[in-house]
Amino acid sequence: MRTQWYRKASIGLLLCMLLALLPFGPVALASDDGLTWGDGTPAEDPVVATPEPTAEPTAAPTEAPAAETPAAATPDPVAATGSSGTTISKVLAQLTYPPAAPRAVSDCVVKMSPYGSGYTISGYAWYDSAGNVLPGASTFPTGSVRLAIYLTANSGCSFADSVAGYLNNESAGVTVGADRTTATLSKTFTVIIYGPHIVKDPTGESIKGGALVSFVSTAIYFDQRYWVLTSPDGSETLNIAQARGRFPEAAFSGENSEVLTIGNVPFSMNGWSAVCVYEGIADTTARSAKAKITIVDAPAQAETTPSPTPTATPTPTPSPTSTPTAAPTQAVTASPEPTAQPTPVETNTQTAWQSDESGHWHSVDGARLDAAAHELVWTEIVPATENTEGQEQGVCTVCGYSTVRSTPVKTGKMGAAAIGIFGLFAVGIVGLVVAQVARDHRKPKHSRHRR
């Protein structure tokens, strides 16, 4: 009787585990590359079933001849990794930059999304508000423009009658050809003004008198940049040409680059700040934050020069005027002594930072000095989604070197559920094993009793 009871309990528990799995269907596992099924094939994104509006009104006039003209000017199409004999219900593409005036049309590149499947991009083109094709060498006009991306289904594949379209994870219109082997993904943009946007501000530096100091600032969407110096109280601003006249002992370089370098910094520059100014189209301007220069060993005489000594001038009334004038003469000759320090001679020979992907250095007489790896600060510029990878820009805080890297897509929502389901299933298996062991352990005792 007990044996039958254990068997019934075991079978019942196993049936409960199987019933618990039925509502979930196939289980998708989360990975760094997105959702995959148990055999490693990519899992279909759940947004496929999301109803989307049909193609935008501007996407309707799309003829086959228009598709052939821009296709020759675009990069080679990137093939999708889809299986043949399937119906394509969703198309995805990526755009490197949104259209901005007066950015070149060729800067805004279209490419396949890693989640696109069953089709290729055969070409794409930009159209102005009048429907004219914008050549790649031209610049974007103000107003609105339309992007048309021409798609071709792989052999054995076809587009569904109603296809969901996405460009950079945003909805886009889709027009399917009569034979369902071609489709056009289109979207209308309002051109933004190409204005400066600061990515990194310079930071203040504390140095010794006569040393070398560097400031780094980076930005995008600008036509030109230049560095200026502002006085401690902010009442005076000097461009670098003017600063050379004010501080003749200092050596300036990089006044129009990402990195401003000042060698042989004099004590008189203590408290001044470096600011990078960016200018763009339509008189747009952006100024970086102030980067203050602090000279830690500035002589105390510089502060006490206008000291109580002048107040002693009333004493000339008794008679000897020469006695009080001798005191300021000694103070003046003592204060300029720090300016003639020998240490600046070494730093004067250094140039602006040189850099490549491996690091940065100073080049002096053909030799690399102060070589070190980049100290990159990463800033997200394109957020990752469940469909597309993101992008981060890294800027070296020392030399201003910048680079861009991709960030992985976001992990799917099914990962936690899959782990919970498999955990429940494992607990059930362990329970069955324990029940079986207990039943086998009791058998010998009953048989000895009967003897």
C-alpha cells in the first residue's frame, strides 16, 4: 500500500511541474547579446505584435526608379541573418546621427540593426520638403526632410501585409511592394540647428610657479573654438594673443585645439581661469566652465606689496623723506626674485600632448616624455534598448583624446522568469528523488519483519 502511495504522490508531483510550465511556452534565456532560445537562436522581440500605423503620408510616393538612384551612392548593404521561407513582420534600422543644419548629408549613415532578420538594406536616400533627393555631398537645409530606406527580402522570405517599422527604436512608416519582396522604411525629421554642445569642461589645476599646466575641453556641433583667460574678479577677458602680451614669460600652445597648454606659468597668473569658447551656425555660442589656475607657492610678498608701508608716508612731515621711500624700494626688489627661477627652462621645451589609441605623451626633440595610458571618462551618447546597441564616448581627462564604443543591448524581461521556472522544476526533481530513496530505504525493514 505504501509503495503505491509513494508512486501516486511522485506521479502527481511530476504532473504539477509539467502543468506549471505549459502557460509559458518555450522559455527564453537572457544573455549579454539579448534573448535566445535554448538552442542558441535569437528570440523574437515581443514588440513584433504591437500594432503600428501604416506608412506616413510622405512615404506614399515611393517609386522604383527613385530607389535605384540613391542606392548607388550609399554604402554596401549589410546582410541580415534570417532564415529563409519566413514572413517578415518587423523591420529595424539604425541612424548614426539625426539631421542637423548645416551637417553634411553623408554624415547621417543608415545601417542594419543586429536584430533585423530576413532582409537587407539595398539603399537609402534623403529628400527635402519638395521631394527632391539630397546628394550626399550637400548639407541639410532647414525645415523638414524625409529619410527613405529601401529593403529587399532574402531569398525565400517575404514581407507581411502589415509590417511594424522601427528606426533607432522609434516607430517609422513602412510601405510594402506589390510582390511583397521589397519594402520602404521611411520617417520625416525636423532638421535641428547645428549648434555647439559641450561634452567635457576643463578643470582647475594647482601647480607651482614656473610649471606647465594643461586644460582639456571637448564639444560637438561647432565650427570653430578658441581659448580665453579671465581675470580673478571676472572683469577682464583676454584671448591668447592678448595673454601673450600680458604674460610674456609664459609659453602658450593649442589656443584653437582641445588642449590648451601653458608653460612657465608666472606667479602673476595666480587666480586666472581658462575658458574654451565654441561658435556654431547662426551665431550660436557655448562657453565651457572656468578652469582656475592656483599657484601653491606664490610668494607672500605679492599679497603684502600694498601693505601698511604707504600709510607711513605721513612721517615725511617731520623731515627725512628719504627714510620711508627706502622701505618700498627694498620690497620691490625682493618680490621679482621668484620670477627668475631656473625650473621653467625644463618645462618650456615641452609641447602639447600627443596621443593615439594606446596613450598620450609629450614629444621633445623626437623623444616621448611623460608617456601614460589614457584616463577616459565615458559619457552615454546613444542609450541602448532591447533592440539596438548604444554608444558611449570616452574623453581622456589629461590630453583630450576621444573615442566611441558600443554598449550592449538591454537584457530581456524573460530572464528572471526563466530562472524561476527552472528553479521550480529542479525542486520538483529533487523531491521525487527524495521520495524514491525513502521508499527504497523502508523496503528491507518490512521484509525482515515477515521472516
